[in-house]
Amino acid sequence: MTRKLQNITQSKGPAALTILLLLVGWQLVAMSGLVPGYLLPSPVQVLHAFCQDWNTLWSHLLVTLQEALLGLVVGVSVGFVFAMVMDAWEGLYRACYPLLIISQTIPTVAIAPLLVLWFGYDMTPKVILVVLVTFFPVTVGLLEGFRATDRDAVALFRSMGAKRWQIFCYLKVPSALPQFFSGLRIAAAYSVVGAVISEWLGGFSGLGVYMTRVKSAFAFEKMFAVIFLISALSLLLMALVGLWEKKMMPYRYIQKDEKKEIEKHES
């Protein structure tokens, strides 16, 4: 327990200290009057606005979280299937991979109004936009993992009479897990951002709708409060992905801990 606490302190301590210093500096600037309070509210004002509007924020948060999770699940599922199919057929990979890259040059803000126009103002266009932004990192990560599988290991499986699906399930998928979780971590953060962007351009509830309302009222302390809430939600989803990664690949973290111990003793 003591060793674990020391590891957490060493890894997270500098980042926590930096954030604390930034907040203190922000508070001092706001108190000094260098920037008008209505343009840059202090952290204390933001915290007050957060507590004051918590019930409203919570109701909008549930809507955004539902959109983000639903879109993330669908995006990851579609990305996995698409990566699997492209890995199985080289011709499809060569034909579709460039289109996959080109699709990411289209701004999300340009797609959202079209989705709202086609599908209305309910949850459907929000989920579709989240699927579009989460699909890419998962697909690319899995493709890189599948194609980086050890060729000698594949040849060994084939020499032992393994079928194609057995090579995929027992060799390619385990070897692609690190790239998959890296893409999933990015997708988890994108899912919240995609949901909020889609809510900006049309909707009745959600953190994006809340942001447009408080912006129109020039309530900047509430704007900062919802920005922090969106960041916290993204970090929470990324942390959950990290926990799932540790459950799926405990050996990877055991090796890292052993390596750190060896380096510590050597130094």
C-alpha cells in the first residue's frame, strides 16, 4: 500500500502541483483587476456558479453522457468490424484506407448542421456525430495492431493447422490490444466533445445547449463551470478505459512495475 501511494505521488504529484499553481495564479490575476471580472471570472466564482447551477448541470450532463456513451459503443463496434474486414482483404484495405484518412479532413462543425438538417433535433444526429469522431482512432489503432502482428508467429500458427479465425482470435487480437486501447482512450475523449459540438447546433438539452444559453446571457462564470465539467467527464471516461486496459492486460503493467523496480535499484 505504501509503495502504491509512493508511485501515485511520484507520477501524479507534479501534474497536480502544476494545476494548483495555475489555479492560484488565475485567482491572483482575477483579484488584481488586470482583467475585468465579467471577462475572466475567478476560480472561486466559477466554483460558486458550479454549485449554484448543479441541478441544471446534472440534468444536462446525463443527456450528454447518454449521447457520448451510445455513440462510443456504436463507433467502437463499427470500427472493430471495419478494421477486421480491411485486415482480412488487402484490396479493401488499399481502397478504403485513403478514404478513411481523407474523411478526417472534414471539420466536425461542418458535418453537424447537415446531420441536424437530415435527422432533426433529437438524439439521433448527436449519436451519429459521436460515431463518426470515435470510429477513426479505434479503426486505425486496430489496423496498425493487426498488421504489426509477428509474421513468424502467424507462420507457426499456420504450420500447426490453425484456421484463419483462430489466428485472428488467439494471435492478432491479443497483439493489437495496446493499439486498441490507445485508440479507445482518444475516442472516449472525442465522444464527449463530439456530443457537445452537435448540441451547439441544435437540441433541447445537453451541456452544449447549456453552453449556448449561458453564452447568450454573458454568464462567463457558468461557461467556465461547464467547460470544467466537460473536461472532468472526458477524463473520467479515459480513466475507465485505463482500468479496463489493466483488467485486460495485467501482465503489461506488472512488467512495467518490475522494470521500474530494476531501474530504481540500479540507480
